[in-house]
Amino acid sequence: MMIDSYLSRLFGASSIRSPSVIATELYQRKDHGTFLLGNARDNPEASMVSTRSFEANLLGITGKSAIVTGAAGGMGSSTTRLLARLGANVLAVDLHFKRNQFRNMMPGKVLNFEADVSDYSQVKKAVSACVRSFSDVDILVNCAGILKGGTILDLDFKDWKRIIDVNLVGYVNFAKEVSTVMIRNKTRGRIVNVSSTAAISAEPGNIAYCASKGGIVSLTKALAIELAPQGIRVNSIAPGWTETPFATAYLTEKSKEAVRKRIPLGYICPPDEMARSIVFLASDMSSFMTGTIMVVDGGQLSDSTIPGVEY
Ligand SMILES: NC(=O)c1ccc[n+]([C@@H]2O[C@H](COP(=O)([O-])OP(=O)(O)OC[C@H]3O[C@@H](n4cnc5c(N)ncnc54)[C@H](O)[C@@H]3O)[C@@H](O)[C@H]2O)c1
């Protein structure tokens, strides 16, 4: 009903057009951000004007080109799969991939690209590959990350440099290349930088990681302000505990239970669930958000309960 009245308003009640013609026309109205239908020619799903496509239009993901870094990992692979299922074509970037990790990800296509995000020349090749394959870059999700513990006293400068190079310089490398393409193509793109609750609330023995994730928050604000005149939105997400090899490597069964108890919602987030929040920031659903840090932690940072204190 809603989509019918919307289409009547757009095209006039008397106009008789097939769904695919309407889809193509909507696609050509590139300025109609929220209701962009994606590439109707390459993506048959996008040509179905139905309630389902109304939802897809609201997200504005169908037919878009995306780059996801850290795409072989827990959160990155979930994000890649979700974007492809919503109809985006995705260049999945990581150091290494297991073969066929993203088989049958219709309606979007997924191409694996092996690159080290900290190496600018490799990043340039990755972004060129995305443009060559999918003609543009609409969405960048910077998600690659590493962690190695160390206090300020036992800090190893080689580890420090590597963590900053991957977690912070890697994000800058992709943001620079991708925003250059977006500005050249007049693409009102979206960049999502995966930070961490460690950017806001620190733990002892995690100096380099906390600093790198805090840097991502400031980087996001600076990029958002620079790129806002071109309509490019840049946001960061601060995930709390998420059930990926990255986090579980540091947890025993006992400490896992302790983590669950610290999270008001009572569970460690599955990566597919965290991917939805990442995709929210990459979608038109967050169209008036830029420069923000969105905390997604099951309530952990909001909880300042001190045992024994009652009101
Ligand atoms: N899992 C959590 O609890 C949690 C919480 C907060 C933030 N994060 C952040 O989320 C992001 C994803 O983490 P995850 O939990 O999916 O971890 P993960 O280890 O499963 O995935 C990280 C991926 O990054 C890739 N990577 C590392 N160095 C790279 C490089 N130089 N070039 C290209 N790729 C590289 C790895 O190969 C890996 O596939 C990271 O930035 C991490 O800091 C994770």
C-alpha cells in the first residue's frame, strides 16, 4: 500500500510502467538517495517493485559497491555476507582467504582480494580492483584489526608500530583512496570505521590497541567534517565483546562467564548480530549521522553498578 502511494506520487497515478522500468527510473534519479533502487540491469532482484524492494530501498544497499577489510575474520565476513545478501557487490579484503568463503552470496557478488591494509600500494590496487569490477565504491567498511597485549612498561615498539600501522594507518590508507574515488565520481558514499569500546573505556595491559582504537574515533570525526560537503558520511562503531576468534583467543570458559555477567543483556554478541549495526551505519537508515561513535555493547559501558551500593 505504502509503496503504491509512493510510486503514484513519484510517477503519477495514471502512468503505466513495468516494475523494471520504474526500477530503472528510480535508479537514474541518483539524487533520490533514500529510495535508490540499485542497478536494475545487473541485479534482477532490484527490478521487483514490491514491499521487499521498499525495504531494500530504505536501506539503500542494493546495487551498491562496497569494500570490507578484515573480511576473512569474524565481523568482517559477517558484514560481507550481509551486504551481499542485501544486494551489494563486495570486494572482500584480507591478508588471506580460505577458498570459497563467500560462495553463493546472491544477489550481490563477492570478490576476494588479498592485501595488507598497512601497505598503501596494496590498498591502491584493492580500490582499483573494486572500481574495475563494480565501477565505483559506495561503501567502505574498515574492519581489519589486530591486538597484542602489553603495558607501558613492557611495551615492545615493534608490536606498537605494527598495531598502529594495521589498526589506524590501514584505515587512513583506505579512507584516502576511497574518498578520492567517491569525490571523483560524485558518489555520496559512506565510510564505517570499526573501533572498539576500548576507545572509551580502557583495560590494563592493552596500551597499543586502546590507543589505536581511540585514534579511529578522532580520525572518524576529522574525516566526517572534511567529507561532509561532498555528502560522504563517516561514522565509527564501538563494538563490545563479540564472539570471534579475535576475542575468544583471550577467553577461558571461566572468563567467558565473567564477561557475560558484565554485559547487562547477558550474552557475548554473535558476529552476525554485530554486522547488522555495521550495515546500519553503511545504509540510508543512518542518513543524518556523520562523525559519530555508535556504541554497541549490550549495555556494558552504561553499567556503573558497584556491588554493595544500593539506593
Ligand atoms: N571481537 C571483539 O570482541 C571486538 C570488539 C571490539 C572491536 N573489535 C574490532 O573488530 C574488528 C574485527 O575483529 P574480529 O573480532 O572480527 O577479529 P578477527 O581476528 O576475526 O578479524 C580480523 C581480520 O583482520 C585481518 N587482518 C589483520 N591484519 C590485517 C592486515 N594487515 N591487512 C588485512 N587484513 C588484516 C585478519 O586476517 C582477520 O581476518 C577489529 O578491528 C577489532 O579490533 C573486535
